[in-house]
Amino acid sequence: MLGLRAQKKADKNRRILDAATTLFRKVGYDAARIEDIAEMAGVSVGTFYNYYKNKGDMLMATVSMEVEEVLDTGNAIIESDIENVGDALANLIGKYYDHSLTYLSKEMWRTAMSLSIGQPETPFSKRYTALDHRLSKQVCDLFRSLQSRGVVRKDVDCDAMGELIFNNVNMMFIEFVKDEEMDVAGLKAEVARQNEPIALLVSNVAS
């Protein structure tokens, strides 16, 4: 339970993030001004800088918020009793994709990816990479959970398989944010098609 002071700080932080994502969507990341974000959030520019150093920090905070929420949802899927590898993967990956545009637009994702790749030694890039690693680990954990219940064969390397699946999930998401015409439903269907032969390969058909 947060104290009153901590709650006010959290509320103010959320107002700043909401204002930033709204403005990023409206005018684009590059055109959005910190002064306008602060005004929309109902805080002073000085207060803004108490929370974030620059727009990149806000973008990273939004990416983090996005990933934390899908990780929480993913944990519930891992703990469920799904008895089919393809269905389990579709549920987990589907949650990733369904939530992907809740806070960030495709343009914002492209900016985040560009900053991460173009400046690999920056804190932004390292945090972005760390979030990717946590998502990859969650896919590995899904395979371990399925294996522990006899759904996945005992000889399957769950880490290798989870990393393989996530690498494709990530690559397909990059293709998705590059294409303004592609929708989430189409993305999910394509990845499910790609995962189907792998799911059959690792399934414990004797179970």
C-alpha cells in the first residue's frame, strides 16, 4: 500500500507518461516538445525534469510499462493448464502482440528500436535489451512449464526452443511496426502458422 506522498508521485508520473504518449501519437516523437508534454500533464517543466531527463527517458519508461504489463499477463498463461503447445504459444504471443499498441504507436516503436540499435552503449539501449531478455525468458519458462506437465517432450531443450521462438516473435514484430498496413490479427495469424510445425515437433504425442 503506497503512502499518500508516494501515491501522489506515482499519479504525477503517470500523468506525464500519458501526456507524452498522447502527444507522441498526435504530432510524432521528434516534433513533441517537453514544454507541451508538461503543460498537458499539468506540471511545470522543472517538475518534469525531476522525473525524466529527456524524451528518450519517457519513451523507455513507456516501453517498460508495456513490457511489465504483458509479463504479468504472460505469467498467468504459464500457470494455466493448457495441454497443447500450439495453443499455449498462441495465447502467450497473442498477449504480447495484442498489448503492443496500447501505449505506443508503430512510429514510437520504430523510434525506440532505432535508439536501441543506433546507440548500443546507452542506458536506453541496455534497458531495452534487458526487457527483450525478460520476454525471451518467459517463453522459455512456458516451455519448461509444459515440459513439467508432460505436454512437451523431455528431451527438448526448453531454453533453446524458447529463445528460437522469441527471436522469430521479435523479428516478426519488427516487420509489423515497419508496415503501417499490417494489423495485429494478421501478425498473429502469420506467427501461429510459423510456430505450428515447431509445436508439433516438440509435442509429447504419447501423452
